[in-house]
Amino acid sequence: MMPVKQYLKKTKVWKSIFRHDFTDTPRTRLLRVFGNVFLHLHPVRIAKDAIRVTYTWGQGGLSFYLFLVLIVTGILLMFYYRPASSLAYRDIKDLSFALTLGQLLRNMHRWAAHLMVVTVIFHMVRVFLTGAYKPPREYNWVVGVLLLVMTLFLSYTGYLLPWDQLALWAVTVGAQMAANSPMLGSEGPFRLPFITTSNDARFGLIGGTVIGDATLIRFYVLHCIAVPFIFSVFLCVHLWRVRKDSFSKQTGEKVDVWPHLISREFLAALLITVILFVWSIVMNAPLEAEANLNVTPNPSKAPWYFVGLQELLVYFDPWIAGVVLPTLIIVGLMAIPYVDTNPKGIGYWARMRWRRIGGLPVWYPEERPLAVSVFMLGIVMWFVLIFIGTYCRGPNWEWYWPWEPWSHRRIAKLTLKSLPNLWGGLLLAGYFLFGVPVPAKAKRFSGALHLGLGLLMSAALFVPLLIAPDADYPLRSRSQTLFEALGRSTNAPVVAGMYQLVQRGGPWIGYPLIAGLIGLVGLALGWMGTRFARLKDRLYEGLGPLKYAIVMALLLMMMGVLGKIALRLLFGLKYLLSLPAFNFNI
Amino acid sequence: MKRVLFLLFTWSLAALFAVAIWRDTDREWTRTQRRFFKTLAKGERRGLSPGIKQLIISDLDRVDRCTTCHLAVDKPQLALAEEPFTAHPGQILQSHPPEKFGCTVCHGGQGLATEAEAAHGDVKHWEEPLLRGPLVQASCARCHGDVQAIAAHAPLAIEGEALFRAKGCYGCHAVRDFGQTVSQDLTAIGSKSYLLMEADFEMMDPPHDRIQWLTSKLRHPRRLNPGVRPEHLPPGEEEVFPSAMPRFGLADDEVRALAVYLLSLTEFNPPVSYTTPAAPPAPAPVYSSAEARGQAVFERFGCAGCHGSGGLGGRHNWNGGLGQEIPSLLHVKAYYGQDIESLKELIRRGRQPVPRADPARPRTLLYMPAWADRIAEEDLDALVAYLLSLSDRLPQAASE
């Protein structure tokens, strides 16, 4: 064998292909990287600490690798799939039943797509927590957010292609959100006068008024050509920028990328392939009955990464949950590197420490505590909403515990009431006033101001609950006041408790106790406000008015989502402010 | 360490790939085919090759892979006694060549599948169950316009249709262009989506398919739809009555015949080259008397569905007046004997709403529909004559 190899290596053909030999010398290590078009995106040498698995967990590289897996499996699938409503479903059946390794191929594509969404999100979390988005890498973070959005859109467009009930109705949920866009949606608020169902945002997305062949071909082209193309362009920028902006970790001695980094990347890719393979052998991608526009599965759920938004539909109008909040999330994410001026925390994981906050033990990062807590709260909220939507919602989107069997015969009745607009507006105004820093002249009264604001919010919430007439009476409700209607319901525990207090203890005991509760809640809110005040002042000094306004608005809106969820689940409140003429309900 | 991991991962990847290939070559149908080929002598194997067999019926938009396992279905000389290697019984294949018809258009099931359970439709998300045994007769009427002409092959389909008429189902249900609209239209009941039956599925034993659903419904309508009493509802909600469909006390073979008839009512629209023309309209029968003609009208329009066979009554109507029962017709003469015009008007206009037994409870589900546009005036006269004659069946008072 050896003489043959020796001979081959001397031929012109060999020499024209391989420009260097493969002995392990420092010179060939360098040549391997910059003599290879696929590897030369790497630097030749890299800091030792940067390639530790525990620094990046390989999430970015794995996302890229999964994208490649998806391209390969996707191209193979394209050989067998025809995007027409009469053929698509049958082609998927053929893949599962008649084609050699067809089922495995489809499973791999499906599970790799899910996995890629997960790794991309984890990559973002890692980059945030190690401060890798900070100058000079702000723009690359923005590109990364765009790539995340495109990953989700790629996954969403691919969801329709099997043309089964799962696909059709998951896409319907998403398309319906487009119909609720402000101004451009036929069902949204502030609809422009010329917008109808046949020229609104939904029409643009699905290519018709109902999902059909036009949608299928549109999603097919988007999924297979258009979005991957744009994705690749941004991916080039993203990877190139990693090189140009330098890697976020620069400590430790320099080592050769070949073999130190390349071997790690290769092992990670191998490992994820093994996982993907096992997953694809053990579990089949779902395929339900053929798409049928005439019957809707109950419940119809969006793809899992959008189920969080779908769950938000419970608490907000579709245009808020489906359009405004996602836009805010994306814009907010992109804004992070530009509003976060704290130069600390680049290139390492913050050290975590146990600390006491008001008696509660809290696991707390030593540096950037606010940034880390807020970001992680957002991420955790996102996944909690996904968990609720996926595992706790059954037929009619009613609450079922994960271990409970679903029933289509269960009859549950929700009593939901809206606060009168004035009171609700007052509550909202009070809430957003909390975000305004106290002016220097009024610093002396800071405590009193915050306590007053807390009491105002508490009163704006409880007083109308006690005294407002039930607007639905006498058409639908059997009760005359909100207090009575919500007090008798089963889904407003706080109001029901107050109602029981008055019923059992009589008004002379009940109402004073409730008044005490109102005061207590107000004081608690006010106390939280005073604690918050110092933070506000510090932030305001650090950020200046514009950045402060952006940060505070995003923060308040994020907490506001939590507050709105709590108001609905604890008080049975549907809207705080409702202007039906504009389809504007909050 | 890295070297170990590298070897571990690459070897497991190779092993997984081998497993995938092995699973793909050793599938259920390959095993079945091997079993079949072993029984054949060398000469018999000529012309037979392993692999997925499929009948592509482009006219019917179907691909049937049933013959992948049912290898001898059109080769009686090779057939065995054991399934799936039997030959197709009877001479049906001669008039219905598999190349033209395939399998699933008659037998149901999932033609695209190559695994027995999925192919027979015994899996979730496939809404065309295999029509086992005599149920296959449900498919004849989808193409044969005149089922009477093939009566010997489809006795159940004919019996089912006759039962549907005799029990008075048309009084509440419409099929295509005939029947009332008191309850569901049954024109396409044979392709009703399972998603619309999910609440019913919770009340019945598996298998949760259309056949079992129809059978349970026909046996005991109220079992699937028992209603909800107010005490089981959130306060203030109106009670829900059980199914209004009467229990007809059908025998098992009657249930099967009716199920076959109902399964034959599908959305399937065969190409004209597959259909046979409907029977020519029967000549108008000649009746010996007005009463006989009236009885025919009574039976044709399905009055018996609610008023009982021969107007005997006894059918329950939740919260209806007259003791929650649909009135028997034996006393028509006593009520309307002197005022035939108002009886005719009652039939023409129907009675909606039906008086309630308890005004606080919801309105009745069954009601007398208007017949003005459906029953011709001459038929109405005959019907009235028949109704007035019904009181003859009452026991006579002893003194007369």
C-alpha cells in the first residue's frame, strides 16, 4: 500500500488537489485551516479559554450544523414532495410507507428543525449571559436576532407542507394573527379604509382568503428557497462578523485551531447526529388526517415555539398577543446591546451567589444583576407560557392538568368582566407612572409619592369591583354588580373570597376587612415602588432619558403581561380598557 | 479522551445507520412476502417478484398497496387457506377487475399503507375503516344506481334501506333530496369526520371508528348523548336533554343492515364510467282504497319515526306536553272527526313550538314539521282518511 501512496502523492493530480502534506507540524496545522475553503472561516489560532465546552456549550456551532442537516435532509425530501393539495399528503404517506428510509428522512428533518429552534434560543441565552453582545459586537447580536426570527419562520412555513390537519390548523392560528394586525389586518384595530379580507396582511401571507393550494406553493417556496436564501446571507454576515469583531473571550494562551477547535466541533456535530438519529428511529414525526377546512380539531395548537403566543391570546386581544407583543419582543431583543451600557461581564459567565432580599434567599449574579434577571425572566416566561399552552390546555382551550385526561363533554363556565374604562385607565396610568423617576425637586416626597401611587392602583382595581354595575346586566348576566357576578363565579378566587367575606360575616365585618385588604395591597405596591425607586434613579443616571424610557417601557410591558395574567386568573378581569369602536382592548 | 469519544460516536453512528437500514429491509410486508414465497414451488414463482405491489387507479385517485401482502387475491391457483394469502371469494373480481377498481374503493382502509394495522385503518387519524365481512356491501350503492339489480350480492344494503324507510327515519332525517330537517342531514353520514364524533367517542367502547359509532348510535342513541342535568352544570346554565332520537329496539342484524345503508351514504363521487344508472321510476301503485293510499303516504314520509308504527305512539319527547310523549294517532277521530280541515291545517303547518310540560325547562327537541310543500293535497286527503281509520284499532266499548 505504502509505495502506491508514495507514488500517488508525487502525481500532478494529487499535488493539484492537496497543496500541503499532512504531517503534524505547526506549519501544516496552519495550512489546514487557511488552505481549506470550508475551514478558513476559523482563525488559525484561538484563545484556549474560548474553546472550552463550558463557555459556549457549542450552541452556535450546533445551530449552524443543524441548519446544514436541514438543508441536506430537506433537499432529499424535495425529491419526493409535490406542493399541491391533492398530492402533498399522499407524498408524505409514501415517504412513511413506501420509500426506503423515507420515514427516517422525514423524522430527521422534523426533529432537527425542533432541535435547531432550541439550540438557536440557547445560543442567544448564552451570548446574553456571557455579555458577548456588548461593544463591539452589538450589530452581530441584531443579526442573530434576525436569524432567530428567520429560524422560527422557516419552521413555521415548513409546518404546513405535510398538509394534514395538524399543519393546516397550526398555520391557521398563525395566519389569523396576521389578520389582526393593526391597520393592515382586516380584523385588526385602526383598519385602513381600503383593507378587506382580500388584500390584508393575512391575504399576503397565505395568498388567498382561505388556506389552499396558493398557500401551499407560497409556503413551499418560502420554506425551500426564499427564506433559506436570506437566512444564508445573514448567516454569512453573522459568521464573518464573529471573526471581524473578534471572539468574545480572549483569555488563555493561544492554541492551534486545527486540531483543538476543529476536533471539538467535529465531536459535537457527531454527538448531535447520534442524538438526532436515535430520536428519529424511536419517534415518528406526527401526521394526522388529511387537511380539511370544514372540520377543526379541538384544540388546534400552533407549533410549540408559537404556543406561548397562542396562550397569550387568552389574556390579550389577537392584535396585541399576535402582532404587538411579538414585534416588541423582537425589537426589544435587538435594542438590548444599544441600551445596555454596562461595560462589565464580557467573556465570562457571571458568578452566582446566594443573597437575601427582604428575607428571601435569592440566587443572584454578582455582576449585571438587573440585566440578567430581566432577560432570564423573559426567557422563563416564554417557556412557561409554552408549557401551559402545550400541556395544560385541552378542548376549547380549557385548563387541564398534564395528568388529566381531556374531555369534549366537560362544561366549564368562565365569568369574565371588564373594569369600567375610567378605573381601568387609572390603574394602567398608575402602573406606568411607577416607571417614571421621581424629579429631583420632589425627592423628599419620594416615599409618600410611591405609597400614594400604590394606594391609587389598589383603589383603582378594588373600588370598581365593589361598586361598578355589571355592564352585561340584564342581557346576559344574572347579577347586578361586578362584585356579585365575579363573587359568584368559580374563576375569580380573590373576588369570590371577598364576596364570601361579606356574605358570611355581614357588611359590617366584610367591608372593613376588604378596606383593610385594599390598604394592605396599596401599601405593599407602594413599598415595592420605594424599593424600586433607588433602582430607577440609578438607571436614569446611567442611561439618560431616551435609553431609560426604552428600557423602562419594555420592562413595564413585560411585567404588565404577568400582571394581566394574574388579574385574569385571580380577579376574573377581562379588560382594563376597552374601546370596541377601535377594536382596542387591553 | 477525544479519541475515545471519536471512536464511540462514529461507531454508534455506523451502528445506528445499520439499524435503520435493517429496520427498513426487514419490514412487516417483507416478512409476509417471504412467508408466502416459501410455500410456492419453483415453477409457481415465475412472474412473481418481491417488493411493494401497488394498483394505481388514477380515475379514482387512489393507490392501493394491499396486494403487497394479499399476494394471491387475484391468483386462486396460488391461494392458501390462511390470511392474507387467500383468493378473493366469489366471482366479483371478474366484473370488477382490480386494475380498474383497486381494493379500497370497496373495502375501505388505507391503501397507501404497507403495515397491516395502518392499512386496515385501525390507527388514529385514518377515517376510512376497513369494511369487514358483510359491511363491504355498503360500497355497492356508491356506484350502482340500482342496487335492486344486484340484490343477490348486497342483501344487507337493500334491507338497510328498507328498514330506514320502515322505521320512519325520513320523518326527521333527510338523505339527498328526500326527508325532513328536524334532525341531521344524513346525505354524507358515511364520511362524517371523526373530529365531530369526539364527544361521542368518550361514551363508547373502542374501536373509535365510524362503524362502531353508527352501531352504538342505532342500538341506543341516548347512551352516546345522555344530556346534562342542571345539577351537573354551572349555576344558571340551561339543562341539556338527552338525544331526542327514539330507541327503536333494533335487533343486531337490523343494526348491521342499517349501518351498511348509512355507511353507503358518502361524499364519494365516482366517475361516470364507474356508475350504473338508477332504476327507472316504478309505476305509480294502484291502491284499493283511500285508507291504503293514506297508509302508504304515512309510511313514505316517515311519520312512524315519531308517532310509532301504525300511529301507535309511545315515543318520548323531552319536556313535551301530553306526558312528554309524542301523541299517538289512535284518537285522531275523536279529536278531529268533526273538523277535518283543522287536522289538515295542522299537518300542513306542523306544530312549532310544541307545548312544554314544564315551561321552565328548555323547549322540546322534536316537533311536528310543516308538510305543506311535501305532501300533495290528494295524498293529504288519503292520509287523513287513513288517520281517521286508525281508531278502529282501539278496543270497542263492551256495551256496543
